[in-house]
Amino acid sequence: MSKPVVSVVKVEQPKGNAEFMGGKFVRYEEDIKKIKAAVAEAIKLSIGSLDTIIKEGNTVLIKPNLAFQAPPESFAVVDPRTIEAVVSYVKENSKAGKVIVGDNPSLGMHVGRAKPAFKDSKMEEAAKLGGADEVIYFDETDVVPVEIKDAKVFKHATVFKPFLDADVVINLPKMKVHLAGTVTLGLKNWNGIIPNCHPDAQQQGAHRIELGQKMADLYRVRHADLVIVDAVIGMEGQGPHAGTPIEMNLIVAGADTVAVDSVACSIMGFDPMEIPAIRCAGTEGQGEIDLNKIEVVGNSIESVMKHFKRPGGDPIGMYAGLTCAMQQTCPGCHVNVRGALDSFAISGIDMKKFLEKHGEVVVIAGGVPNFEPEFCIDKNVFICGDCWELFPSADKVREGAALAKTVTYYPGCAPVYIFAQLNNDLQKLAAGK
């Protein structure tokens, strides 16, 4: 059996990178040409030609990572230049009848629906500049119930119909780190094929410690025909939303998502077995995880590797005055609270003035056997998830809530939406609302 092929191609230094990383996205025609040339080379090296996957008249869906309603300068979304380059290349070099771009933000109800997210990220503009026949806002389309055969934890999904209807799907993730998933690449990008209803099992179900298995299960709905990783500028640190840009100037591509993710995460300085989604999908045989069994062409992993700063998912002791009472808590609350507090901390808030004016904050999740209710007196308490009520410490939490200045509850298991909602509520508190 032949090895899966993954290409790693360098992008000639884009003119706009310095401005982009400095906080201002500027489109230069020459940059589109440079990225497009790298995309062309990556496709040629990995699958030979688009004709191997796209037949005459096919509808091709390009599914980018539209994680949030965020501008390009957030580096949380796919580079608009890469979107334009990929769309343009597919339009010009295939017999596709229709090329569409579609996605849905994972936390769309809390951080922007698909339509404004496509607009603010400049992805819609880029797709149209590339010649896309249509940009589809998944959250405005029909959904189809799907029973996921051989799934282990995420067995029933409601999937956006355009994703299922397309003849060919090209997966276009961004190279970045992720608080909950360690990295987010091709496998994690499938989180956008299901609705974002919170609290609801579609997004938050199996989004705890078993998130990697959820993504491996969700990948069973449909494998991508081609993966093209946008690694022009990646994100390191507190990804997927509050990290910092890291210049890579690469395109990574291949037909095997697990193999592409394994190579891409290795370029980032991670072992594939460290990444829950890659590990689960790989050991299940959904693709190749063993680097020795993957043919890497173009540039070697070692020649382009940079060790990305790893995300920290622990919120405890991170910010003075924002106390986290979490002793028996799974990552479903743990990392999403950290994400929310990171967002609050980097939003420009003067933390000292906030605490003086509004009082300290206490975030509670899970079991807290050493918790003292009196600690909540005159503080703003936020209680996350459902499981705290199942622990022997539940009465302590109720007593603490009764003593608190304010109390906010976030139901669900895991309440993934707290990633955005807790930050929003802290911002309202800061604004005196």
C-alpha cells in the first residue's frame, strides 16, 4: 500500500506580511499571486491535479476556518489572501460546475453569525475576488440528521445540508494552537459543519475531555477530498482567539486529513500523538498518523519547523481578583473559563479600577470540597455547568451564591458558550450594566 503524500511548500515572502502582523491587513495583488503559486505547487506535489478529485460539472465546497466574527488581524480566521488564492486556483484549474465557500462560526450565537463573520473577516470579499460562485452562510441553510456509523461518543449529528450535498469538499483550516484541542487544523475544522445552539448537545455535547474523540467521530460524517492548510501566518500562544501571530509562509496539502494534520502539527513542534483529535482518528484507522509512513514532499518538516508557544488552559491563579474555584472540574469548563478570562484581560480593561469599582469575581465549576461559602461575600459569582450540583460540595456553592453580590449561572455540560458569554458578562459588569 502506497504512503499518503503531504506536500509542504514555501510561499515567497508576501509584501503585506509586515503590515499584517503589525495590525493592519492590506491586500496586494502580488501576494495573491505568490500564495496562489504555492497552492498550485502544493496540489501538484500532493495529488497531481485537481482533475483527480473534481469531475466536470461538480459542485465544490471550500470549507475554511471561520471560527469567530473577527477581523483578519485577529489571526483567528483563515487569511483572506489564502481564500482568494485557493478559490481562484480551483476556478481556473478544474472543470467544476460551481465553486462555493461556506462555513459557520463554532460559537456563532455568541461571537457572530456566519454572515457578519464572513464580512468582518474579509473572507466573503476574498472569495468573490477569487471568483467564487456563491458564499453560503451555513446557519441560514437546512440541516440533516445524521447517524454517525462507528462513532464512539458523538453518535448523532445535525449537519448543514450544503456540506453533504457538495460533490467535492476542500478543507481549508488555519495553522494555529487551541486551548482545548492543543492545535486546530483539518480535523478540528469539522466543528463548523454542525449548528451552534447553546446549551445544546450539538456543540457542547462531547466537548469536555473527550473533545478529540468528538472530532474523530465528526470526521466520519464525511472525509475531505483535499486539505489545504493556511500556514502563511499561524497563531501561537493562547489560541484559538487570543494568541499571537507567527510567520510561517507555508502551504501544507494532501488528501489524507490525518496525515496532513500530523505533518502540520509536527511543523508546529508537536508530536501527532499529543493532539487528541489526530490521535483518536489515527489510531482508529481514519488516516495515517505515523510520520514514517507518510511521504512528505516539497520541504522537510525539520527544515521549516518552528516551535509554537503552547496554549495554557488552566485559569486558576491567572488573574488577581478573578478567582477560580475548580477542584474537580473537567476541561469542558476549565479551558473555556480560561479562554473567557483571557479575552477579558486583553480587552483593554483596567483590572485594578474594575476590581475597585465592581468587586472581585469568583468563577465556580465542578466539585469544590475545600470551598468556603464566606469567600463569596460582596463578590460577583459565576457558576458554570451542571455537574457542580452532583458533588457533595453543592450545598457550599448554594450557600456561597446566597452571600454573593451578584450571581450568574451557565447551564450545560459542557457549557462551551462560556468561552464568549462569560467575557461578555464581565464586560457588561465593567460597563455598569
